[in-house]
Amino acid sequence: MTNTNLMQFKVKPIGIEMGHNEIVLNEASAFELDLSIADRVKISFNSNSSTAMVDISKSFVAKNEIGLFPSLMTELGVKFADTVILERTSRPQSLEYIRKKLDGLVLSQQEISQIITDLMSQSLSTTELAAFIAAVYTKGLSTDETAALTEAIISSGEIIVPPASPAVSEHSIGGVAGGRASMITVPILTSLGFCVPKTASRAISSASATADVMEVFCPVALSVKKISEVLKSAGGCIVWGGGVNIAAADDKLIQIRNPLHLDPQPLLVASILAKKKAEGSKYVVLDIPVGRGVKIDTVENGRALARAFEIFAARLGIKILCTISDGSQPMCDELGPNLEAKQVLTVLMSKGKSGSPRLLQKSCEEAGVLIHMVRGVSMDEGYKIALQQIESGRAYEAFKKIIAAQGGNSQITPNDIQVGQFKKSFYSNDEGTVSHIDNKAASRILRGLGAPKDKSAGLVIKVHKGEHVVSGQEIFQIIATTQENLDLGSQAVDLGQPLIELTKVVFAIM
């Protein structure tokens, strides 16, 4: 065996969108470098370099070749047949810290910082990061550990410097289908002169998120420089947090957390507060939906989470007020990116006279809390001020300014937003009262229909909680752009938790 630590390889692309920090070597090459599966190597091309994990193949690549996935090729700036330099590198020290947390021990600030540093340098595998998340889920983090994690996430990316004050923002911990209140809250606040640097997420396990819906109107993947320009011209923005390099480590952790359906409280707190700090927001209203089918099941647990947010926000110099709301059913009756965009636009254009009344109320409540926090008026007065911005049309004008500043068509109307042509209705088999409309079932069905990638996929709920339903009555409709997706959505209806539950009518003979 050649005693060498350095070899040159020609790039062979692997046309699969996965395996960002993995490479494929021929078995003979791996033997010469004394490399085994999951060992780490440093790959260099010109002035670029990255750390990756080793996979081994007997035939996919030749001895002088290295198989690279598209994302890693982009990072290194290489193309087919370019020559890269490969050298062995040691296992990251942070693996010992992850094991330490798995044993239930307390990590220092330096140890947590090193985990995030190795995460950002692609030195940790998906499995190793999943182990860290599982350790936090089972063993928890102390107050100091959570604070250290939050600071490390903030330091992992750029910072937005708002061009005006006061800078305010709102956030929800999520879980409610159709929860698009922020898309109305932001223009309400900017119409009042607040600076609102709102970053939002894309859907990962759900069917749509704020960034997916805002993208119906305009680009949401903006640079920090472009965000600053939008804030100066429109007073606010609604952009995808993963498309801008702020709190960058958080998006990498989310990619691991969500498929595992693990949302440990310390990571949730660190994730949200790191982004709010990186946005430059000084005042934040945080909504915690509670109820069946969302992340927090009881008001008591919601209050405990709110206290945790308040403690850590104070350490970061953020004034936060948490609201606890009923999250036991979708906020809108029409779900899916395009349908939710139509609902937002309808509420704003109609000055609150049409569209989802729950969405309008929620938006004014959140805006009212921030008006209360900054201006010192009562929350009821803050709500009235917010509603007046809707009814006067000023919030709609502010929304159009944001759309234009982000590069979209500010003259778009609800009729311009199309949905799929294939539709199927579902009917009740029983008579009774609607007792529950399940958020998770709504997301499952919409994912089957192709959302969020297919923004035209939709789900229209035809009944409301507390409504009396008779047998044979239409209760919901699904919408798709292809017959195949409609069939997949239909199959998803019958899987798991039902979308709509009825309490059957019982007749007693006296």
C-alpha cells in the first residue's frame, strides 16, 4: 500500500440532488489512501475546499476518478473532468462533544460553538447531526447551553442592519395550516412607519409556509444587500430565511430536525431567537398555537415555552411578547400556496370585507400587540389601529410596495392566481357535528397533491368546526394539476388521521 496522504482525481458528476458532503471513490483508491466508508477527506480545487465523507464503489468510478454530487461541485466550482486534490483529514473534535451530550453531560460554550463550526464546514454527517439533535431531545440543554447555541447560530451567518427604527418582527412556531397572518401583519406595520425585516421559512414537512406563498407574488431568495435595499424603499420585506446567509446553521439543523419530526424546545428557542436577532429586530411578537394537531398540545405547555422565550430573548436584548392562540384547526379554508396567496390578497384588496375572517383577525391581533409594545397603547387600541390600516387600504398599498421592491408584479389580482384543473370532492358518510379539522391531515393530503413544489395544488374545506353535517354533504375538495397527482392526493386522504371528524348525533328514547 502506498504510504501517501495526497492524491489527484478527475471529477465524475453524480446526477442526484443529495449527498452534499459525500464523495465516491474506487475501492482501489480508497485502499491506497487507507480510507474506509465514512472517513473524512478534504477536497481542494484552486482556492476552494470542502470536507466530505467517503463512500466506496468497485465499479461506479475508475481508480483515478472521484464521484461528486451537484451541490458539492457547485461549492468547489468544478465541472466534469476537472482535477481535484484529495487528502485525508482527522475526525472532528465535536464528535466527542456530541457523545458527551448523549451521556447527559453539560457542554461548554466552546464545545457547542465547535459543533456549529463543524456543521458549517460540512465536517459532520447527517447521522452525526441527527445524533446531536436526538441528544438535545432526550437530555435537554441548560440555560447556559441554550444561550451558547443561540449565539453560535447567530455567528454562523450574516446580520441584517435595519435602515430605520423601530425594527419589529413577528413569528409563529408553526403547525397551523394556512397560517399566513404574517403576510398581512407585515404590511399593516410598514404602513404605520415600522421597519419590518421579516424572514420566513419554506415548507419542509408541511404543505406550504410563508416563503412558499410569498413567492407567488415575488422573489423571496434575496441577498442581505438586496434586503437592505427593499427595507429602505418599502419599509419591510418577507423573504426566505434559507435564501439569505443569516443564522445559516439553523437552516442546516432544520433540514435534519424536520424529517425526524423532532423539535426539542432548546433547539426551537435557539432557532427562532437567532433569526430574530440576525434580522436586527428589537421588538418581537411570538405566536404559540396550542391544541390537538400542533406542536404544543396544552395551554400550560404553551406558557412554559413562552417563559423560555422571554428568558432568552432578554439575554439577547430583544423585547418579546408571546401570545398563545387556538391552533386546533387550519386558519384558512382554502389551502395550498396559490390558494393561500389568493386569500391574503383578497383580505388586503377588499379592505377586510372578503377573504378569511380568521386570517384577518389573527393578523390584526399580532400587529396590535406590536403597536402596543412600541407605542404603549392598549392591545385593544392596537388592534383597532391595525384594522383601520386594513379598512383604509393603506396596508394593501404597503403590500404592493413590498412586492415591487422584491421584484414582483404589484398589480397582481386574485384572478391572476391560478389553481389546478383536476378536482375531486369528498362527501360525509355520516350525520353529525364537525368536532375537529386536522392540520396534519391537511398537510399530508396537500403533499400528496404535490404541494409545496406545485403551488397550484389545493385543498378547499367546505365545512366549519361546530357545523351540523348530514350524510352525503360535500365536506372538502382536492385540486391538482395532473390526474396522477389527484390520484396521489386521493390516496393520502385515506392514510392516517382523518381530515374532518364528526361527533355523531345520538338520539335517546325517553
